[in-house]
Amino acid sequence: MTTTYSFSSRLYIDGRRTDGRSDTPVPVRNPATEETVAVVAGSSPADVRLAVEAARRAFDEGPWPRMRPIERAAVLLRMAEEMERRLPELVAVNMAEAGSVRALAETLQTRVPVAHLRDMAERVIPAFSWERPMDPTVAPGIGVSQGVLRREAFGVCALISAYNFPFFLSMMKVIPALAAGCTAVLKPAPATPLESLLIGDFADAAGLPPGVLNIVTGDVEAGRELTTHPMVDLVSFTGSDAVGRTVYAQAAASLKKVVLELGGKSANIVRADADLDGAVRSALTGITTHAGQGCSLLTRTLVHESVHDELVARLSAALAEVRVGDPADPSTTMGPLISEAQRDKVEKLIRVGEEEGARLVRGGGRPAHLDRGYFVEPTLFADVDNDMTIARTEFFGPVGVVIPFATDEEAVRIANDSPYGLAGAVWSADTVAAYDIASRLRTGAVTINGGSAGVNPRAAFGGYKQSGLGREWGEFGLEEYLQTKTVSWAAR
């Protein structure tokens, strides 16, 4: 099936498209075919500095932070309308650069972030308490004072996104930053820059003032320029916990605020009384969605020992039906990993699992019918102990592990015995017991019997422990980009 798409290969700085000054352009490869689909401009440190300076001017001298929130909402709504008009292009670009299967590209990768943008413009901004009065107070020896509490934009933001959900993750930073009145420099992942570069087109169409949003490309060097630049006030980063630690340390030198959305190894708890059909579907989704390249996917299935063997058998049978192949084919249910390096990492971890004594139930290799692309078979391990490497390490690949438990207390202990705490799930006919388990999990989100907050802009997204700092989505995301100012005066 042939699809067409358009994109800009140029940077977006101070409201204009510009060629990068780097001598090294950035090739973008289709992970399903290994073919180069685009070559985009590379950013030099000088380009990044120009982008930051443009954002600083736009914040200090421009109209955006001083506009009424409802006026900013109108601009954001126009952005959403332009995105909706060009959704087919976004879908095609996503399949080409990220390797998403069509069903995912048409929903979570594209339509959902546009829905979040609309929600911010139509619900959150109009209802948000941007300014509220303080009751008059009496300070002994000083007199009566009164005033207001103002919520004001944080300043210039460095937004650094990840490769797996390129448009979604970039927009989850751009939306609250712009809604708050901040200005920003967005740097997408070098493997998937095309969708984020398109956001510059949407900004132009909506009439966003120059310098409010700037988009650069690049890898570690460009990221370091952003996280250490003295004109940047806030850094928001999505990626691995290892890189997150580096970002945190770099930003700490100048005491920037940092928002981090990092990794996960989320537990899917299946009690003895669970609906096994639903639990198996949930586990299947956790393994195969975007070939396992999702930080909040449920990749550890904790199952009561009385139904352990049945669940493993059903899940193995379900994995056998997964269709791996061309993301553009509507019948494909799982696509490739992003790169050869990522495939190598996943394959190495699979070998580690076998060496540590886990039982390889299904998969573990490359699909025999595909001679190109960065594909790995959907893979399942059983007889897994939670101390094993494969139970503690984030694969970012289509690999699931099954761990038995005997009691609810043991299930909670195993689930919480992880450096991460991003998501989780509980399956049980006893919803009171399920809610009790959910309340005891040290994780940022828990679903019960298949509920999902993944498309709900009213939910909060973020992690406990080493899964991150701060929250994204809706009013919770907006709060991260605001500071609180007290203005008071003597009462008369």
C-alpha cells in the first residue's frame, strides 16, 4: 500500500524555516524497510543558541506571556484545527519514521494528542484559576493586608522528546508550555524528527508569534546545549532513566526546574478470580503495542499460581496469532523496533533471560518471513523470578515475563519491588479487593479490569520512583509550567 506524506527538513527558529549550520545532516530511516525516507537539517550548538535566544526574546519582550489565557486558547484551537486538517499526513509520516502500525498511527500517535490540545483550549484554560484573591489578614504590628495569588508562566522551556511516540510526546510538552504562556525550544529524538518539525507548520497556520515555539534537531550535543543554557528556565525530558539522570544533573548546575518522564516495568496483576480473557488481552497489548516500545506498557504479568499455567498457555496462543510486518498494511498488528541498535539490545536481553534460567515459551528470534526491517518476534518468558534481569530491566521491545504469586500481599510486594513506578493493572472479579491492591501499588497510574486513562486528557500521567518527576496531561501538566506569585497591599 502506497501512502504519501509531506514534511519540512528544515529547523524552525524565530518563526522562520532555516537550514541548520551543522555539517552533519540527520538521515531518517523507515524501521520497517531500513530505507532512508528523509534527510533533515542538523542543528549545530549555534543553532540551538539562536533558538533559545529567540524564545527568550519572545518571553521577555513579546506578547505571548502577556496575552489573556483565553486569547492563547484561541491560538491553540486554531493549531488543533490545522492538525485535524492534516491528520492523513501525520499518520503517514508516523508510519514511515516510527514504524507504527496503521491502527496505532491513526489513534494514539496522532488523533489523541490533537484531542488533548482541544481539551486544553476548550476546557482547561477557561476553567483554570489564573488569579484568585486572598482574604484580608491582620499581621501584628503591621496592619491589615490583602492581595491576590497569580499563576504566571515559568519562562523559557527546553522540551526534549523521545522516539517512540514522536508527535504525542512532543505535544504533551508543547501543549501545557504554550497554554501557560511560556516560550519553548523543542528537540525531538534524532530518529523521529519529522512529525515534530511539522508542528512549526501548525504554529504558523495558527498565528503563533515568532519565537514562541522553536524546533531544532540533534542528539546529545544539542540536548546538552539546551539543558545547560543560562537562558533556559525549565527542562522537560522524556526518555530513558539513564539519560534522565544526566539531564537532571546538567540542569541542576543552574537550578532549573526539571520535569522527567522516564522508564517503566509495569506490573499486570491477575488474581485467581480474574476474567482471563481480558487479562490475556491486556498482557498481549503490553507485549505487542508498538513492538513493546512504550514506557507505560504492562510487561510483567503477575498471575495467581492457581491460574498460572492456563494464562501462560492462552497468552502463548494469542502471541502466535500476532501478524508482524509492514506497518502500512491494515492487517499488521505489530511493527518493527526503531533501529538495529535497539533490536540488538532486545536480542541480548532475551539471551540473558535464557541464561538466567527463565523458560522461553514463545518467540525469541526474528520473523522468518521478513528479510529486512528491525523486527523481533513477540516473545514470552515463564518461570521468571522477580530478581532476574528480564524482570527488572526495561526491554523497550516485544518481550513479556510471567511471574507467579500465592497471595495478594505477595503480588503487591513483587509489583513494588522495582526501581520504576509508572503504570500498573489489576484483574479481579472482586473490585473492592482490586481497588485495595491498586491503592497499595507505588506507581503513577493503575487500571482495574481493563479501564484505561491513556486517552483521557483529564488524567494525570507521570511516575513514582525512577520513572520520573512531575506530571503531564491536562491541568496537571499545565501546573508544571506555572509559578505562583503573591501580590499584596495594605488594606484601607
